[in-house]
Amino acid sequence: MLKVYNDLTNKKEEFIPIEPGKVSMYVCGMTVYDLCHLGHARVMVVFDVICRYLQAIGYKVTYVRNITDIDDKIINRANKNDEPFSELTERFIQAMHEDEDALGVLRPTEEPRATTHISEIVAMVESLLEKGHAYVGSNGDVYYSVGSFDGYGKLSGKTIEDLRAGERVEVEQEKRDPLDFVLWKAAKPGEPSWESPWGEGRPGWHIECSAMSTCCLGDTFDIHGGGADLTFPHHENEIAQSEGATGHKFVNYWLHNGFVRINEEKMSKSLGNFFTVREILNSYRAEEVRYFILTSQYRSPLNYDNEHLDNARGALTRFYTSMRGLPEVEPAGAERYREQFTAAMDDDFNTPEALAAMFDLVREINRTRKSDESAAAAMAAELKEMGSVLGILQGDVEAFLRGEATGDDALSDADIDSLIQQRLDARKQKNWAEADRIRDQLQEAKILLEDGAGGTNWRRG
RNA sequence: GGGUGCGUAGCUCAGUGGAUAGAGCAUGGGAUUGCAGAUCCCAUGGUCGCCGGUUCGAUCCCGGUCACACCCUCCA
């Protein structure tokens, strides 16, 4: 039985979809004015794994993740670059897709963009106006009237009084209440804009998610996800908008992932202490980054540290080493580990615990392979299948362990094979000094040799 | 100040109302190896933040307290 931690109730709850066998899920995606950083990667990987697991246990998942392709930051960046905003966003959408692909993140079912859903957004704003949840300011902005919505604060656990007490924003003159937020922003001269009943303008940030999620998944859907910083105000406002407009419950389960931290500080664009996915992929393999993300439960903070990425390499090496040299056969023989794995994932997608189950299986494979290679191979196939739910261990075993030659003076595979052959000859003659010299020489080049019963394996360390 | 979490092995993290609290890495020993590596076995290592309550029994539930993080402003 799958249980998920629901931020709406602050409890772990049994997951019951609206429609048996199907799951509708919406995740707040990127604002595309810059490259993805590790925080974005975490959202992508976490919800990718959630989606994969839901599919693995038999659900047909409709996974929608939006792209915010119009907002202040985009306009500012485009102005700074002196280019049309749409060129900027196209470029970073493409970059985002490249990063996702690199990280093995499966594409969502749909990736709606704000600029292609203006009519749905306008329709929702109109509906909110009709129902008395919104008003038009004299400057042409349309605002949501927070006080008109009874349930405001139910997701973030705040009350309107608390919010007033913590008020830190300059009051905008047009707003009737400082807590009100903009639904439709009137265009200033030269800004990109769309027609609306209230004049030329563009959507506010919160309304696009309400409009697009409702449009793609219906008034009520199963799961809404995103980073923890979106809980308030973004998701709170989405609830107010959607429930205000449709009169129906918006979302049954709210899931938020924790932050990536670096040096005990939140990694964020405003602090400028972020690593882009690309930078990290210069030093580490995508699978290592993915593994690193999965070593913590999705709601917990994730501390960035090179040492942790190095550990990821070690752990994956252990996984791949257990599969090395075994034939590809039908999975079998790992029932108890599979149960352990499923129990972990059923418990709010507990990937660290799921990985522990896989480590237990690795030991079992290594124990078994000495006496019964075909049984070990079947278990290795089980391991690979579990890995597929997490999006790891799908690569070629030898390719992973041997890695890629880097640098101009790096040895080619052929060079290495030739040196290994020379060493084998030396060993046959019990010329240990020469054998060890070759091994040390290879080790200088980060090539580690492993003598076994079936010959000598090598890997890059 | 308000909200939401969290505090478990040296590090990163799991877990549980009850018998010796687990994993990976790290450390020590053994097996294997020409030596190593990989692997297996064993071991070291935790007063489960602190105080109190409920209970036959709490690390786990409840209350309080301290520390930390995030949110209350754009942010994944």
C-alpha cells in the first residue's frame, strides 16, 4: 500500500487515486531564463522517480510539468541581452531538455507553456471576477482578493492574521489588501503582451499553473508537486484561484521536495551559490548525480559536497561490479529484496531505504555467484529492474566501470589491453617485479586491475 | 514574532510502542590472492538532542525545552 506525505494534512496518508488505476500529477517546472541548477535537477529527478514508481506499481500516469516562459525575470533578461524574450526562452527550454536527457529524466506526458495557454488563463481570471474573488485595479492589473476565499492558508498552515503580522511588503496602492496578489499584469510600453478584456497584459505567475493544471488534468487531480519554497505563496495561491474558480477541490495530495544546500546554506539563484547541472556534469557522471540525489529522501535537505558525489561513484561501482560478467537472463530469485524495495518506495518514496534493499541484494549476488552463476545472473537482472525504477544501473556494465579516457595522454582501451597482456605473460613466468611494474604504471593512469579466476578485469578509478 | 520540518554510528542517511537500533562509506581483523584489487565473513563504533508525562515497557506517542533548517519577499 502506497503512502505519501501530504502537505495539505501534514500526514502520511494512503494514496487513493480519483480514478482507479490512473494518476494525474502536476509539477511546477522551470522559469526558463537561465540554465538548470542542481535544485532544478532535484525536482526533475525526484518527480521522475515518483512517476516511474507509480508506473511500476501499475498506474497509468499523466504527468504534466509546466514551463513558465513569460514573467519579469524573463523580460529583464531578454532586455539585458537585447533579444526577443521568445528567443531567450526557446534557448533555455532546449538547454533544460538537454540537461534532463543527460540526467535520464523521462519527459512528462505534457509540458504546457504559459504563452500558449493565454486564453485558458484569461477565462479563469474572468471566472474569478464573476464570482467576486477578483477585482480590476485602475492601472489595468487584476488582483485576487485573498479575503474572499475561506480556505486561504490551509496548505501552508498560515492564517490571514499571521500573514498580516509578518507583512514585509510595500503596499501597492492598487491593492485593496496587501495580501492580494496579481492575476493579470497590465503591460508597460514595450513589454510582451496579450489581449484581454482588461487591456494588453500578461498573466501573473500563480494563475498560469492553476489554468494549465486544470486545463490538462481537470478541476480536481491527484498529485501536485514542486519545490518546498513554492508551498507559500505559489501553491496557496493556486488553491485559492482554482477552487475559487471551479468550486471544486483542487488537489488531493500535495508533495514538496526539500532543498539542495551547500555549505549549510540554501542553494539558490538569489544567493548566487548554485552549480548548474552542466558544471556538475563536467566532473561527475549523470548517473552519479542521480544517485546522489536519491541518497536522501525527497523531503529532506540534500547537502551538496564533492565527497558525496565521490561516494556516489563508489556505490555505483559496487552495484555494477556485482553485475559484472554475468549473462543477461530473466529476473528471478530476489523476492525478499524486491519486497523490501517495494515497502521502502511505498513509504513516501523512501529512496535511501530502497537503495539499502538493493545493497543487500548486491551482497546476495556476490555470495551466490561463486557457487551458482545463473542464479546470481537472475538476481542481477532483478537488481537492474529495481534500478530502472530509480533510473540507475541501466547502462552497460563494462562501459560504466571502464569509464572514458580523459586527457590527451590517456591510454586507449587497446593500450590497456596490450599492457594487461604483457603483464599476464610476466605473471606466467612468475616475473612478479615486471607484473607489478605494469600494474603500477596503469595505476598511475588511474587504471585499476583486478585479477580474478576468469582473467584480469580493469576499471578506471 | 508566526508557520512547517528536523535532531539516530566518524560522515551521509534509514528505521521501530517491546528482546542484541540498521545501510553505504570510513576503521580494524580473517578468508581469498604471488602481492594487491574486487568479493565474502567477523569486529569496532550509538546514554537514538535534553527534561518530563502516558504505558507493564518509549529512541518511537504526548507536553515542554534547546539547537538547526526552510517558509512568511523572487526562488525548485
